[in-house]
Amino acid sequence: MVRLCAIVFLLVPFCQAAGGAAEHDRPNILWITSEDNGISWVSCYGGTNAHTPAIDQLAQEGFRYTHCFDNAAVCAPTRSCWITGMYGISNGTQPMRSRNAIPHDKIPYYPDLLRAAGYHTSNPGKTDYNIGGREDKDCWDYKGGKGQSIYGWRYRKPGQPFFAVVNITDSHESRAHGDVENPPKDPAKMKLFSYHPDLPVIRKNYAKYAAAVENMDRKVKETLDALKQDGLYDDTIIIYNSDHGGVMARSKRFLYSSGIHCPLVVRIPEKLKHLYPADAPGTTVDRIVSFVDMPKTWLSLAGAEIPATFQGTIFLGDNQEAAPQYHLGFRERADERLDHVRLIRDERFAYHKNYMPYAPAGQHLAYIWKAPLTPAWEQHHREGKTNEITGRFFRPRVSEEFYDNATDFDNVHNLIDDPEQQDKIAELKAELRRRQLELFDSGLLPEKMRERRAAANGLTIYEMVRNQELYPLETYLDAADLALARDNGNLETFANRMSDEDEGMRWWAVVGLHLLGDDAARASATLEQALEDESHEVRMMAAWTLVKLGETDDALACLDKLLFQDESKRSNTTMLHNVLDWMGEPALPLVKKYIDQQGNRDGQYGIGILGRIAQLNGW
């Protein structure tokens, strides 16, 4: 691993200095993070399932932000945003635990800059930054260890200002796994999201997790008590927020409100009242705060230098910037499951673009299925007992979604075709495209395709996507829009693009043909030729499209070769297994052959995709 000391980053061009306060004037900063609980689990936000008195009291003494949103909806890509102050899509760190490298000489971590400004920094808990080329804890002064305190401020020099992270795991998704019988709270009193069917096991799972949230809140109190015991409570800015939403299925990992709308509470001591974001403690702040804003804001509060790479907005303190009008979110691969979604929203309305609409949101993901709620919900659906709202999770998606979060927090009523909303939809779509271009959105090529292209040119993904010859983003955005439109008038264009020199253009062409359904039959000959495409991604999608058209022999032979013979398939095994699952029944003979030949049934967090298919079929 490359280990770079903080002095390197002093050479980065700086766009802004956040102030020149004397060291004794600089505030201590305590950042308390909890895992996986959105606003619905916090009582000062109106949640009723769990009681969170410590967080509620902090909100009474401080300021409760009403529109705080995570950018990535899952931990590792979120933490990549936090540590770099950059959107994951802008530097190629958005797929879960991909650990793609970034140019560390160009992109500092915010603790490096705090240390350079004289702060003691500590993070003895979770790091998980999803970035290669540097050890995650390399940037912190105090990293913790067995038998050592989680309160890192206790390890600073006398009088040294500190920035301390305390990460609380008691509300993590894993606390909803396992036996849910006899939960500590009353299942009958649980308020369910409208997309979950009202089943006894689901109520019990809610009750089990609600108790875990209350345990988390007790850890918040213990942390605040420790700060008080050390005589630092009135000298420290305290921030509390969760690391994304969650945790019941269809929240964490998804860009719906339950997955990204997070509690954020900030307490500022009276001696620093000039930093108050509103008139008095105990009030709310309605401005949009995105997680990418946080590291830039921490640097500003500390009087540290802010480099040009940071992409957020300062939302607190003397150097507060104008509130953004929109929040941008992104979702790609989570563990073994591929997905590709972009979100743009304002305080009320949200527009979602599904770049992989052929994949249902509720495709089996081993870690989600560890909570008893999820298999019970799936079984309820398989038995035909779900309705339009409770069953949609398990069905293929439309290309676009639009929600009014003021009346539909659960995001179950898609208003994309509502005539009265077309102006707002057009506004959000235009803003999404503007931001994708501004941020060099790296997701317009499939994950392994972009990795290959960067490696072939000796570049990181961050560098590759900023080279228009290697990554013509505007062209890709246009090609994707054409594909997602599902307009059979574009068939000839797709067929012609299947011979484009750029495999990225061929990818969007074959996606376009696939989404045309039966109307793609006139391009069957072109799809047959694509079974020999240099890009395995194109081959897989062409094969699946031909199978849907009833032309199975050559298509299944192509997939058979990829699964059993082609040595280079290994780099794209995840996508191949996803495609075989999406295909459904026509792929079963290939999966059976794979299992009979002792193919691996296991995945990283439990049963693998093909193992799951085998399990459902009794193999």
C-alpha cells in the first residue's frame, strides 16, 4: 500500500481558506455516527417505533436538520464521500467495497487537513473507505485498539483542539438478523412502512430492531456523558447523524427516502453562539444538507484549508455557503448484486433514473435476506398475496420514477406520468444531467468495463473519466437516455451502434434492444453477431435478449462458454451470475450444470446467486 504523509497535501492548490482563528479559539468537534437508522427510527423526527431520549435531548439543546440526505445509501461508498469530500461517482468509488484506487497525491483526506491545522484527530471505530492505495486508518492520529478507549480526545496533547469520531454500531443491520421471537418491544405497536405486508414475523423483526436503536441511543448518552465528565461538553461542537437510512429491506442500499433521509443534530455551545445556524437552540434547520457537505464543513469550522477537490457546500459556521437547491444520490453494485440508479431531489420532490430497470429492486441479496422479514416478504409475494404496493419491490422497474415526499415518504406512488408534474420532472432531469457532467459521473460504463479501460491506459478511474477521448460522457448520457426510452423507433439506431468501435456505445445499444422486448426481433441477426462481441457485457445482454425473443440455442451456447470455458470470464463473474438470475427459467439448465460440476454455492455474505437458484429448485 502507498503511504503518503500529510505534508504532501499542502502542495494541493486551495480554493478557499476557512479562516485564520488562533488555536485557542478553534472549537473541539465531536462527530457521533450511528449505523443504518433513518429518520423514521428517531423519536424527535416523529418516529414511534423506538424511543431515543439522548438524541432528542441533544436536539433540544441544539439544532435539528430536517433535510439531511446520504449520497450513497450504503456504508462503504458513503464513507468514501466522507473521507474525500467527493461524490463516489466522481472518483470511481461508488460500487460497494470495490476499493478502486484514486490519485492520493491529488485527493487529500479531510483528517490530513485537520492534522495540518493542528487538530488531534481520532477514529477508533469504523473506517471502510472503499479506496485502494492507502490504509484506511493512516490519516488518523488515534486509531484505537484492543482495550483502548473509544473516546479519542483523551489521547491528545494538553490544550490541543480535537476532532473525534465515535461510531456506534448497535443499530447496524446485523442487529435485525437471527431469531425474532420474543423481541424486547411490542410488535403490535410497530408502525410499518406501507410497502411491507402486515405479517407477524415482520412486526417482530421491526420490534427487534427498534430495541437495537434504543441501545444505540444509550451509547450516544454514554458518549455525551464521557465528554461532560472530561469537562469538555461546553467547549465542543457535537454532531450526531446516522451513516445512511435503513434498515428493513427496501431502505438501506436504495435511494428511496427510507434509505437516504437521515437524522442530523448539531449542538453548539453558547460560547460559540455566533455559529448558530438558527436563532436559538431547540429549533429546526430546513436547508438541504448532503453527506458530501460534511467534511468541507468540518474543515471550515476548524479553520483548516479546503482544497479544490472538495465538492460539497459549507452548511455551518462563519463561512456558511448558500443552501443548495438539490441533493444528488447514486446507487450501483452492492455486494453481489448489480444495480445502477441516479437520484436528484429538492426538499420535496425526487426524480430517480433507473439505468438497469430490467433488474428488480428486490433481487435476492444474501445480507438483506439474513433478516427474517425479507424471506417472509418474498414468500408472501411468491404466494401471490402482495398487492401493487407491497409486491412492486420484486418486479422489474420502469426507467424513471418521481415522488412527492411531502405526501408519500414511502415512495410508493410513482407520479412520473402525472401531467401536473411534468415541469418539475423536466427541471430535475435537467439538473441531474448538469450534475452528472459537472462531476464526471463514472457510472455510464459497466463496472468492469470502466476498470478495464482505466487499467489499459495506466490511469485511475478518476483520471480516466476526465479524459473526453477515453470517456465521452455526454455521448454516453445521450445513448443511455435513448436506450431507457423504450421507443421502437430507435431500433435501427441501436442496430447500427452495435458495430460501434466503442464498447460503451455497443453496451447502451444492446440495452436499448433488450428494453424493446418483442420489438427487437427485427434485430435478431445483429444480436446473433453480438454473441461474439469482444465485450462480455455486450455478449451477456445480447444472449439474454435473444432468449427473450425465443432464439435460445446460440444464446445459451454463448452463456455456457462464458460460464465454463472462457478463462477471461473470471473478471465478469458477478455480472454473468446476475444475468443468469435475471433470465429466470431459461437459465436453469446452465445453473444446474454449474451446480452438478461442483460450482461454488457460496457468496461473500452467505449463499451466492447461483447457489440460491439451486436452493429454490431443490438441487
